[in-house]
Amino acid sequence: MSGISIGLKGSQAELLAAVEHAVAKKYGRVKMKVKKGQDVEWVRAVRDRFPDLPLMVDANGDYTLADAALLRKFDAFGLMMIEQPLSHSDIYEHSILQKDLKTAICLDESIHGFGDAATAIALNACRVINIKQGRVGGLMESMRIAAHCASHGIDAWSGGMDETGIGRAVNIHLQTAAGFTLPGDTSETSNYFDEDIADPPVVLGPDGFIDIPGGPGLGVRVVPERILKRAVRWERLC
């Protein structure tokens, strides 16, 4: 099952419309971005409209420990997790904050490899880890981290970045590996591109699941004509 990430919106009405669309598409989990001044009341508006929705928030490191009292207010909304509330360069202070919250902390930008994940788990800095294979060092390192999470009772999921269909196919395959326990951020191609450079596109099925690409390799084919159509410059090497 796939999840979707919804960015910061200009109004609560715009946010609710985006969540409504995601729910109608049958996404299994919705992540909404928050920041200082656009947080508790915005989450309250979503939770009031969608009381049973699997919902998480992503702060992208916008808070500090001085905001602990505000962050505790998220406990009222039954969230799956709060992703990266404190600085991307921090693990230790997340361990202090996690003791103060009922809601699970998920670390994302703090995790650059196995060592960071192991340190975070040892310090009880989080209960969930977002593994981005493009940042932690590829597929083998991602699976190594996921296995370590599983052995310590830590949930793990595969986060996406702004990948084309090539990277998106990698993420879809990765999310089937042992240790990945939560829906990843793998929304449809159409959310990012009018036409991807890879085929077939990622499409969310009516049941909220995305098919694993079949065939050899990643299961997708790069379409050269689409690359050339958008190329700024190119050379032919014979």
C-alpha cells in the first residue's frame, strides 16, 4: 500500500482539498507538512474532517527543544508519527524529545547511513525511521538498516525524493524487502510529471496499491525520445 506526501498549502481549505483527493484515490497513509505557525490548528482541521485517516506530519527540522510544549499538542490527534521535528544534524536532542511525547518520532534527514540509524535506535531517539536509499548509500545499506530496525522493534519505511520513474521503481522494489513495515512515500507519476522519462508510469490502483514493475531489471524502460525532448544539451559519443 502506498502513502502520499502533501506539501505546505496556502490555506486550510486548500490543504483539506488535497487530503480529500488523496483519500478518494485510496492512499493508505497521508503525510502533511507542518512548520511553525502552520501546525496544530492545521492538523486539527484535517483530523476533524478525517477522524480515521492514517495521518502523520513532517516538520523538516523546523522546531527546537524549546518548542516541546507545542509539539506535545500533536499527541491529541492520534498521529502515526512526527517526522524530523528537530534539526537534521541532531540525533541526541530527539532522544530527549521522544521521552516527552506519546507520538512516535520518525527520523529522516538525520539518517545518512547505518551508523546514524544504529545510534538513533540505541539512544531511543525515535520509534520509526524513514530510509531514503538515495541518501543512505543505496539498496544494500537500506536493507541493512531495515533489518536492524526490525531486530529492535523499530518501524521503517522507504521515503521518496524527486525521483523520475527510474528511482521510483527502485523504491517500489525496495519497499517489498524485509524490515519495511509501513507504507512508503511512492505516489503516482502524475503527481510530479506530465510525462516521465521512464515507462510504464507509476499508477495507484483502485485498492490503494501500486503494482511492482515486472520484467527484467527494475521493470521500467527509459524512453530516449523523452530525454532528448527535454535536454538542454547533448552529445553523441561513437
